Amino acid sequence: MKRTLVIAPGPTANGDLHLGHLAGPFLAADVCARYARAAGGDVLFGSGVHSTQNYIVTTARRLGVAPEELRTRSAGQVEETLAAAGIEPDGFVRFGDRYVKTVRHFFERLHSRGELRLREVQFPYVPRTGEFLTDAYVRGGCPVCLADGCAGLCENCGHWIASGDLIAPRSALHPDDPVELRGHQVLVLPLEEHRAALTAYFARQSATMRPRLAQMIEEVLSRPLPDYPLTLPIAWGIPAPFPEVAGQVLYADAETVAWSMHCTALAAEHRGEVLASDDELWFADAGSRVVYFFGSDAGFAFAVVGAAMLMALGGYTLPEHFVTNEFYELDHDKFSTSRGHVVTGRELAAEVPRDLIRFYLAATGPDFQRTNFTRAALDHVTETRLVRPWNRVADKVSGWAGQGPLPVSERSRAAASLMLERFAAAYDVRRFSLTSVAFTLSEQLARLDRWEVGPTDAGDFCHEVDVFLRCAAPVLIDLGREALPDTAVPARPDAAQVTPVRLPRLAGLARTGP
């Protein structure tokens, strides 16, 4: 059996996680990993923060703190918020000497194999300060979709936008400063040299990619692939260890694969394994498969550039699945920390049981399109679709507790098998969907709630409730822990009898909404 490496790439370490983050890759990756383990799979789940992007610098200046202080504080906040939501990665990436060593070693290998080229690249330049502007330092129009934003990964269309290609670029920190384009030599990865391999790779991926990622990759491959910079003429970041670009730093968005390797190594070590190197689990003969969970706007960096770098080095496994998501909105507007339009996971967990939070975020998750969070809807949906029906089901099972073993019929085993199949289809990484998981959970719970239980079918009812709980436990983690001796999901139901026990009830919300 292949080991599955589930990776939710870390957010930029410039603040805490809000519900938009949680409803996207982090909850999905956690649920996927929990189910795969419960079904008998060998799984490592890793996440963390990304600590070298220059968004940390721009946010730190706005907040009046040192960038190093901000990224350290943010890493702690992110870890605490994940825990508050019951999201438990095996490995969590922070910035440190080992991480820097892993990243530099990865790029040194690309360099020593002759995969990098020294080329002149155009950058916006501010004559007043003598600074080149990249990514968070520069804003302008996207040359693909015309949306206004920073250079790098476009949040709107998902394309990577070179700083010098922005329409009407301006300094993000000093927008009144005149800006001109100026060439500077940097090391690049010429993606066009990997066109044939990338085209074949994504042809194999096309059946499982979600629409926006598939569209972006189709558009990217329809035109010449860019020279992707791996070093930048700015000061924030990991110093590039190459004499021909002395004084430059490694491009933070190119750290994707090295970050991921470090992440999975930390996850394995947390489970008690001793690895010879951070990339050991990624060797083609290691028997691993890599599954990524990330927002659609990160696809170019992780899917296109990440795959190209692995191809350039050779000998590594390529990611098997990319599970993407769209934006999650708050009251039909984008989450915005700077505008105070935000709800963090920790804030909500202080008021709402986390099983209810996880269920609602799963039910309204932005799998394929932008979706919306409101507190009133959370209150109503969780009460009517989860809390009340579950408590009625739990009371019915508890009424048979203490009466000894009850028989389970073949009809019930067949029904439980069908239930397992429906959940498995939603959890399968090839078609993974949090909203499908939540829909299946709601529908099966409603079926059990409608069941009028009598002496002749009490064993069947209690048996199917047990199977339901096991399938729902990756989402309803606290209920699963309290109600079950273990959360293993059977390959097929074969119980001939069941002994009912008293089941816990779910706590409702004191607050009531419309």
C-alpha cells in the first residue's frame, strides 16, 4: 500500500488564519487525512506557514513591527487556530536554520545540474530609493485578466504575473513614487524547456483537476512558458548561494517543493521515524503519493513550477492530485484583515462547539465556486441539519442500551455497505469534496432520524448508526471520540449483532438566529 502525503501549503506568516482559510485547504486536508487513516491507509499530513514572502514586510510596516517578529508571532497564531478547529497536522513548518538549509540545498542541486540560466529580467524600479519592486512591493493590472493586484500569483485568474509585466505598475508602499522598468540579471528556471513533460503530466491530471486550475493550466500551455525567476534583487528572503547573483535572495514562491519536502519530513519525524534527508519520502522508489490541498490562486507555483523543478532534478515522485478551492466570503464580501472584515477560527471556537464549525464549513465550503459565511446561517443550519436530528437519533439508540446484544440482519449490512460507498465516494482524493461529505452526512442522518424503531429492527438501527458515526467522525471529531471505542471505517459491514450503548448528545447554541 502506498503512503499518502497530504499537504496543505502554509499561508504567508503575516497574520492569523480566518475562516476563509479554514474553509479552504486546511479543513479539507485534515478531513481527508483522518478518513484515509480510519480506512486503513498510511497517511502523513503536513502544513505550516510560509515565512519568506515579502507580504510579511509590507504587513509589518503597516503594523509598525519588525518582519521577523511578525512571522514568529503569526506562526504561533496559525498553529493555535488550527488546533482550535481540530485540524491536527503531523508536521508544521516554521522558519529556522534547518528549513533554510533544506531550501538552499534544493536550489543548489538545480544549479549544479545546469537547470538554471542567468538572464536579464525587467523589474519595476524606484529611482528615488534604488529599489526593485517584486510581488507584494508592486501593484498594477494583471496582463491576463486585468484585475488590479500585486505581482506574482494573481488571485483572480491564477496566472503567475512577472513584476515587469504588470499594467501601470506602482509601488505598494509608496504609490506616489515614480516607477520605471529596469533590467537586472537573475537566475531563472526556463519552463519552456519542460513543455513536453509538463503537457504529458497535466494530460494525466486533467480528469481530476477542478475547473479553475484546469483552465489556468490550459491557458498557460497554450502560449510560450515563461522564464521563472528563482532569485530576486531584493533584501527580504533566504540569501541565494550563487556567486553570479551575489546579494540576491531566493524567490519565495519558488520554495514550494523544498517547503513540501521539509513539511513531510517533519510529519514523519513526529510519528517517530528517522529520515536520512528531508526529501527521502519523495524519491520515486519510496512508494509515496503526494496530494496537495490549496487555493486555486496557488496552482501555478505548486502545480506548474513545482512539477517542473521535480522533473528537472529527476528521481522524484510527482504530485498525484491537486485539490483546489475558491474563495470563502464573509457576509458576501472578501475576508479582509486590514479592513477588520474577518472572523478567526479561534474567535468562533470560543462561542461554537468545533464539530458544529467543522460541519458548517464543510457544508458551505468553496469547492467549486465562491461561497459565503454568516453567523445566522451557521446557527440555523447546524441546529436543523445536525444538532436536533443527531440528538433524536442518539436518544433512540440510548433507549436500547443495557439490553444486551441485538441481532443485525443481512438487509442492514447491505444498507450499511451502501452508506459506506456514498461516504467513500465523497472522501476519495480523486473526487474529494467537503460539500459532498457534508451532504452525505446530512442525508444519512435524516434517514436515521426518520426511522421508527421497534423491537424487530432495533439491532439494525443501532448497527447503521454505528457505521454512520464512523463515516462522519473525520468531520465530527469530538462526537466520534466520545461515542466510539475507535474510529476505524470497516471495508465492509459484517456484524451479526450489536450491543447498544448510550450515545452522547450534541450541544446546541445558546444564540438563535433567523
